[in-house]
Amino acid sequence: GGGVGGGGGGESGLLFDAGEGTLAMLRRRFGAAADEVVRALALVWISHLHADHHLGLVRLLELRSARPGAAPLLVVGPHALGVWLREAAARLHSPVEFRFVHCGAAGADAAVCAAIRRLGCSWLASTRVDHCADSWGVALQHSEGWGLVYSGDTRPCERLLQL
């Protein structure tokens, strides 16, 4: 996975995709602060349903949900991911909290828009991309003038260029 850091304070990051081993990668990168990095995530964007893009998400949800009073993690992804997460959550020993939004609805979702504003971004747009069913690319514009486009594993496609 890759990510965008935000300002100081509460929520301070966005993670793009979370394959198996994401938490271990975060622990290698941030050391003892990794758990706080996960707890401070504003949003996780899952581009498509291939395992190497989402299997680490449950572990992140478990870690974040273990803290009393933690806000549910905002997860944006393809429709089948929401179904899979609800089924997985029902089988875990500890409850996990998350709010799911489909990638196609992210730009108009109030919680997503509020999260990206807290990260200093002025807008988010998404589009379907050429990969497997329900695969999505995303573009963000930061208030400092830089932007980011993330596409997961897509082949080059005109829709992504139009973002």
C-alpha cells in the first residue's frame, strides 16, 4: 500500500490498498509508532478486490477497533469488498468498526469529503479503470497545489487520464 500523510492532530493519513503484510510494512517504516499511524488513518482506499490489495485490511481494522472509543475507519472500495468485510467482521473474535463507501460514490459522500478536507485536500474524484470488475482509480487535489492519481493495477486507460 501507499499513503498520503496529513497534518498533525487526530486523523493524519490516507492509505491506498492494504494487501497482506501491510501492518508489518507499517511497523518496519514507523516502528513503535505504527499502531498510532493506523489509529490516525482518516481513510483506506481499496482499488479492487484482488487479495494483494485488501487482505491486510482486516488486521488494520482489528488494531484500530481494539482502542476504546476509536472512530470507525472509513473504508472506500468496490462493492464486493463491503460484503466481504461485513462477513469477515461477523466471524472475528473481537468486533471491528468501519464505515464502507463504494468507490463510485466517494466523491459525493459527506464522510469521505470531510476526511479528505481534514487531510488538506480540496477534492477527490474516482473513475472505473481497466482491470478486473469494479476496479477504480482515484485523484486527489491538495490545497497546497499538488495532486495525486492512484490506479491500483490498471492498464493505461483514457478515463484515468481525464481525472
